[in-house]
Amino acid sequence: MRLLAFDKSGKPALGVRRGDEVVDLSAANATLPSDMPGLLAAGAEAMDAVRAAAENPASGAVLPSSGLVYHPPVWNPGKIVCVGLNYADHAAEASLEKPDYPVLFLRVATTLVGHEQPLIAPSCSEQFDYEAEMVLVIGKAGRHIGRANALDHIAAYSVFNEGSVRDYQFKSQTWTSGKNFDGTGGFGPDLVTADDVPPGGKGLRIRTLLNGEILQDANTDDMMFDVPELIETISEVMTLQPGDVIVSGTPSGVGFARTPPVWMKPGDTCEVEIEQIGLLSNPIVAET
């Protein structure tokens, strides 16, 4: 099942993709929670109600998918935990050592941008880089989660373009500034529920196309820290809650490691595609 968020009267609303149509859950079943963290926290009974609404939608609840304005599928996550240097080839191209422990950092919700909405190239920098990444969305709360049970806590998977402002990223060791400019993180278009994705998102082709040119092309099998290990490691530190987002790392081919470097610029279109999960497309615009 594919869940998404779209604009309805100026606010995000939840939907279910059904081929070329979208079922508006607020119209199909007004008793359901109105945001993704709430929906996921409501558990299996709520998801059964979502499936029922998608299979037999109420009159007036079905919309054409063409013309929708997308929001990030989780527009209000409790936390966004990102993983750096999780593909060995990316660590090598960055001239950095393979880490013994996952490199973790946080993003904030104001960075998030929906499918087909513009990523904002900051006016203070020309080093706006792309990063194709697979997203894990938590559906079941937990702390100190073992690897054997880790996948039970994942509700869905999605696609992320972790736009990074490289000169600001490397101003300090924490990377925080370069990873948190407003409007720099593409997310979506859908959340694909875990039952429709190989366990742990294994074996999926992941790639970036900038203006149609393939610049990243890898497989999620290449992650050094796989999904169960990431869940175990992160939950040792913090409680994971429904709707929390984990951005699992990018493969080689990023712009700053190329000769000459390749940056996203106003007028460009950047696409990130993950097999079985979806294609995220964002135009690049200048900050005003």
C-alpha cells in the first residue's frame, strides 16, 4: 500500500494511491487520524481501516493523481535521524575512513520538501549537492530494539534527496549547518508499507538523475550498516516513535567528489529513484 500527503485547502491531507487515483482518507473515513505519525501510532486496526477505505472508497473521496500538490508524506516527524558514510564507496570517494560506528546526525522538519515541489538553492552558497537515500519510517515505538526484532518497528519505506550545502557542511565537524537549510530535503512521493518492500529494503537499485543524467547508481545491499543494525544502534540512544524518519545514507557519485564538482543549480531537475519504492522529482530554484 502507498500512503501520501497532498494539499487540501492549503493544508496537508493523507491519501492512498490507487493506480492513477488517490483516495482522500479525510473524506473516506473521518475517524482516522489526520497526520502520518498519528495514523501509524493507531496501529493495525487503523491500517485495516485505511485498506478498507482504499478498496471501497466513499463517494467523493477519489481524486485523480494528476494535478495533486504533494507534501512530504511525514510532514511533522518527531525526529529525522540521518546516517552518513553508510556506503563504502561513498566513504572512499570522500577520502574518509569506513566508520566502526554509524555516523548519525539530525535534520529538522523545515528542510522537508514534497515530490515535485522546489528544492531551494541557498543564496549564500553555490555548493548545493544531491544525495539519494532510502527512508525508513517507524511504525511501532521502541527503545533498545534488538536486530532480530528491528523490522517489526518499520512501517514503511520512502525516497529522500538529502540536499547538502557542502561548504557549510564542512565548516564544522558536526555537519549540522550544511544539512539543515530550509527547503533542501526532498521526501516522497509515497510511503510504501513494509509488506510491499523486501525485508529491510534489501536488494533495491538506488540512483540519482540530474537533468536526466545518471550520477548515482548503486544497490541498497551495499549499505555497510543494514536496516536492523541501524534500528538497534539508534534505539540504544533514543526512543523511536511512530512517524520518526531515518534517512539511511547515500552511495558514491555525489557532486562534491566529482572532478569537476557537480552542483544542483536553479533551473535543474533532480530525480531520485529507488526500485519498488518510487521516483522523487524536484526542480531546483534560487532562494529569494
